[in-house]
Amino acid sequence: MPLLVLAASLCPPGVEGTLFALLMSTFNAGGIVGRELGAGLTALLGVSSSAAAGGATDFSNLFTLVLLCNLASLLPLLALGFLDEAPTGGAGGAAAAAAASDEPGGGAAG
């Protein structure tokens, strides 16, 4: 939720609803892809319970599965370098900067 609030505060006025719908669609699609990849990895490693394998239970690769799934949750940290720094000063920061640029001399001190 904090990500949605930040995104809504940074987007242009009037498109907050569209941005919220786009972000929720992205989050939902990520959840579906994550579940499918987890199921595929579970099948690939041969981890099964008695109901899924017709009576055979195999947890021999369960540690590897849990380790890979938990390490995969850290992958988004690699993308932090692509994010821009958020402007400081709250909502008034952008308005104050726009007002300063309208002043004679472009608002530059000098």
C-alpha cells in the first residue's frame, strides 16, 4: 500500500485511478506468474505429497525448493539501482519549484 500512495503522489493529476488500476493489474499478474513458477519448480524438483503423486511422498528436495523460493524473493533488490530518487518536500515541493521558475531570473539565486 505505501508503494501505491507514493505512486499516486508522483503521477500527474487526473490519472491516479488509471495508475492504481495499472499497478493492481501488475501486482495480480505477478502473483499469478509467481504461483505458476512455484508449481513448476516444485514439479521440476520432484517434491510431492501423497495426494499429488498417487500415494508416493517425496520431500527429498524440499530444502532446495524452500531455499530457491526464498532467494527468488530477493531478486527485486537488484532493480533498486533503476529507481530515481523521490523528490523531497512533500506535495508542496513540486509546486514551489514551479512557482520559483516563474519568477524573474528563473528563480535562480545569483
